[in-house]
Amino acid sequence: MIASLLPEGMSLAHYAGMAAMVLVGACLQGIGGVGFAMFSAPIAALFYPELAPGPLLALGGPLALMSALREFDQVDWGAAGVALVGRVVGTLGAAVCLLLLPAELLTVMFALFILAGVVLSLSGRRIDASRGNMVGAGIASGLMGTITSAGAPPFALVMQYLPPPRLRATLGCVFFAGAAFSLVMLASIGRFGRHEMWLSAWLLPLMIAGFAISGPLNRRVSRAAVRGLLLALSAFGAIALLLREAIAF
């Protein structure tokens, strides 16, 4: 019964794998504030390429909004506005790349962007959250987020010294609006249509469930441990993609 309702050509086992990935990714983001795309994007690129980047963005946007609503009174609207200016510019650049570059090069870019995100997250550099740096982070996030769906690391680096509630709430608003614009651009170049929307709708309940599960776990799971797990999985996934492309070449 369920299999007959799935998108054409998709098996129940394939859907179950995607659903498990989304559930875990949403739970990790609910605990750590970011991480859904960093966890899901490399796995999707390896095993579920139909999810990256459109459906992951369609799921990550509402997830970011739910994170923001938890601490909505902490949103720094000035920082969010400046960040979105850069995000729009980066998204436009990403759309041009997706239109003009061959699939093989895009896959390599995808993996390199994920690795760059890991390096940025581990760098420990102190960068002030000035207007210029926020715009630069927005441009990088727009490029990374639209091509890979993982646009958090540039903002996380620039805003890492803000109070955690303000960081989570502000990033949630930025990612929600940024994901919406990225989806508009993907739709305009034929990379997000009815099939991708159907996939997103089928996976939306799992995203909501994962976020709900994160609430009770927040007090029991170390955010540092979640961050380490996310970075390790992201790095391994990106390296696996590069190795796959090297073997194919």
C-alpha cells in the first residue's frame, strides 16, 4: 500500500534509508542548532542523489524556522538582514554554476565545499561579526548552500562567539529565508520541480519527528559530541565522493 504511493521507481527500502537519514539529521540539528545539511548532504550525494540539493533545502528551511521559533526573542534582526544580502548574492552565483558546469565538476565542487565547511568549523579562528564579514559569510553560504544544501559553516565561523541562543535563533531565520530563495532559484533553472516537491513532502513528517525527539535529548546529549560526529561524518562522506569521482575518471 505505502509502496504504491511513493514516487515512481522508488522502493520502500530506498525510502526507508532516506527517512532514517532525515530523522537523524533533524534530531542532530535540534540538539546542536545546526547540522542537518552537514550530516545529510554527503550521505545523500553518495546514496540518494535525488535529494541534493533541492529536497534537503526544502526540509532544512522549515527545520531552521522551528529552531528559530524556540528562541525567537533572541533573533538579531540587524545581523540577519546583513547576512541575507550576502546569501542572495551567493545563491545567484551558485545558480550560474549549476547551469554552466558539468555534473562531474559539480560533484567535485560539492565534496570540496563540504570539506571546506569542516575545515572552517575546526579552524578555531576568531573572526568578528562585522557587516563586511557577515556579507562575506553570506556569499559563501549562498554558494555552498545552493549547490550542496550545507550553508551553515561560514556563518557558524563568523558568529561563533555570539551567545548560543542568539546564534541559534538568528541562524534559524537566515537559513529559513536563504533556503526559500535557493529553492526559487533552483526551480527557475529546472532543478526543483514536482518530483522533488513530492519527495520533500514524503520526508517532511520524519524531519518533524526528528526535531521533536531532539527536545528530550537536549539535556542528555553533549553538543560537543554531536559536533564532532557531524564533522567526522561530513569529512568521510566528502572524501568518499572525491575517491568515487577519481576512480570513475
